[in-house]
Amino acid sequence: MPVFKYKGRTGRGESVSGTLEAEDADAVARQLFNTGITPIDINESEEKRRGAGVQLQLWRPRPKSEDLILFTRQMYSLTKAGVPLIRGLRGLIESTRNEILAEALEDVVDALESGRDLSGALARHANIFGPLYINIVRVGENSGNLEESFLRLGQYLQLDRETRRKVKSALMYPSMVIGAIVIAIAIVTIWVIPQFSRMFAAFDAELPLATRGILAVSNFAQAWWPWLLVAAVLGATAFSYWSKTPKGSRTWDRWKLRIPAVGDIILRATLARFARTFAMCFRAGVPLVQALTLVSRALDNNWLGDRVAGMRNGVERGESLHRTARAAGIFTPLVLQMIQVGEETGSVDDMLEEAADFYEREVQYDIDNLSAIIEPILIVFVGILVLLLALGIFLPMWDLARVAM
């Protein structure tokens, strides 16, 4: 992904500059607007084109979620203890294990020493901290509750990391089983069935239709397996590229929600993330329209993110949050009910926190019982496969044995 250099100004008129990774200049501008920065100049980095910077980045791992969680917790402890930001950040630079994060913190310290605020300094590295992180810090600075902002961010990042792990574990089991089945079918088709084919050819007997079909598939795979392997690699590469395009990612994210047994888990995990992220923004005092923008970008599902971003139009027209959420058509009755009760009682953040807790418990329960849900489906699939092999291979063998007797 290309790297762009940008120059802009914060809401206070301060000049900021930095680099961001994005698909194009428009995507960089959207990221800057979401972090409260008005872009002035955006240009693609020449260093990225030369390739030296690419090699350097390849050998240095990007900051992981664990690094950001640790940094956030340390910042909470420092701000709670009243340690000056510059002195505290210098101490964190020495203890930070990730080189890219350490260099970013050094730049943040330089920006603070030049008179910029912390959120503006973090916005210079929006590709590491993200729009949501920067805006929560900005709200904490403006309200004088920077300590509380880091506390909420630390809790949110930890829970979000756990949710991501749950979704990955939900997808891992069926992926491994399906992969094992595909490998087994390939071995049987290319190496096992040809042995039976030679035996059937020796008797020169008329074979059943099922057997002829299995042998035809085996002969085709045995003759063309290098090209089939190349086609599989090219197909996987094309799918990977397509799924990263704006249209392809939205289509694939929508299809993922329709996967049997797993799609419902992904949907509820995403709704839990929406509820928790929106509750944190709402509680921190982020304006409603801006909060919806940040939440839509925080979701891992671009199709659902577009629906959340579309809720801004209704809110800007003066409609209630419950009404715009219902019109989006993606939320379950539980979330809609929590939003409605929260609006009536003035505690939307508390209601959404409860909805997030409920969904996370359901996701954990479904993941724990995922094997019990998928195993019957796999047993039926394997049974059909064994039946086809029995009809295609073993029945002719029994006929040949009966003729020989």
C-alpha cells in the first residue's frame, strides 16, 4: 500500500505533518478529517517508490495490539501519577520493544516540545494509533480528563483484542477441517484411485456409471494437476487482491455473514464491537455524528461499517438514534431496544455496554460449542463422500470377485 506525506492544521490552527498508508490521497484526506485535521497538502512519498523504505519496513514488525495496549496502560499510570508527559514518554521510549512505535513516540515527544498538544502529536502517526484513539485522547485533553481517556482506551483495546481472538478461533476449526478434507480428496484422487483403475483395466469389464465418473475425474486430475495447482494459486491471489478492493471487501464482508454456523458468530461479535466502541465514544463526549464516523471505521466489516456511516444522514436531519439504527437494517432487536431505552433514560452508553457484554457472552458460548454444531455437517459430508467411493470402486470389485468365483 502506498505511503503519503501530508500537511494539515488542527482545530486550534496548529500545523501538523506526517505520513499515512492508504489506497489513495482521498483515503488519506478522510482519515485526517476523522482525526480533526484539515489537510493542506497530500503527496505520495518518494522514499516508498525507491524501495529502500519498503525493505526497511519488511524487516521491522509493525506495532501489534499488545504493544498499543501496553502503551495505553502505561500512559494511564503516568497521567494518574501526575508525571509530566514529555518525561513519561521518554521513559516509555526506552522500554518499548517495537522499533516503529519507539520512533513514533520520539516524534511525539519532539512535537510536544514544539508546543503541540498530545492528540495533535499522535495524529502525525494515525496509521499506528488510529482515528478512534486520537479522538478519544483529544476529548480527554479538552475536558481535562486525559487519565480517564487512557483508562477507557486501555479497557476497550483489551476487550476488542479478546473479541478478535474469539472470531479467529471460530474460523480456525472449520478452516482446518475443510483443508484436511480437501487434502484427503486430492490424495485419493491422484494416488489411490489410479491403482484401482489399473486393476479394472486388466479385467476389461464394463464398469458402472459412477465408477467411470470417478475414474474420469482421477485421470483428469492426474494428467493436469500441475495446471490445477497453478490455477488454485492464481485464484487465491486474485481473490486476495479482489477482497482488498473497496467493492470486493464490502461484498466479501457481506458474504461472511451468511456462512452457516460461523456467520452468525461474526455478526454478533461485530455488533458487540459496535456497541462497546459507540458506548466509549458516547461516554467520552465525542459528538454523535463524529462518533458514528469513528465507529464505522473501527468495525472489521466494511459492509456493516457503511451501514453505520449511513446513520449519520438521519442524525444530521434531526432523527433519533433509535430510528436511524432501525432504518439501517443491520441491528438485532436487542441492540435496538437498548438504544431506545438508553435514549429515553439518558444512558445510551450504559445500555450499549450491557448489550456488548451480552453478545460477547453469547459469542463465547457459541465458540465453545462450535464443534458440536459443525461435526454433524462434516459427518454427513464425509458420509456422502465415502458412499460415492464405495459405489464407484468397491461395487465393481465385488462384481469382479463374484465373476472369478
